[in-house]
Amino acid sequence: MIKERYKEEFEEGSDLLWPSEKEDKVTRKFYRDLSHLTKNETSNNTKRLNFFELLLSIIKFKKI
């Protein structure tokens, strides 16, 4: 059973528009993929930074 969008009204005067199941799945997949991409990007930057730090420390050591 696929639910369509529906609107929920509250006594305080606020209204919420809930997404359909299909829209919800697409949105969740988008944010999950974005999260994985961000995590991979961060780990790659850390590895690069560690490499450059190591390289700089070797250069400094040889100068002494």
C-alpha cells in the first residue's frame, strides 16, 4: 500500500505536509549517499594530510 502525500492540521494553527512513501525513499537514499560521500571525502583528506605531515617532518629532520 503506497501512501500519497497528506496534510496534517493541528489545533495550534500549524499544518504539516507529509511526503509520499516514494518521495520519502528517494530523500532518504539521497541523504544516505551524501553521508557516505562526505565520509569518504574526509578520510581521503586525512590520509593526504598525514602524508604531507610525514613528508614535512622528513624534510625538517634532514635539514638539522
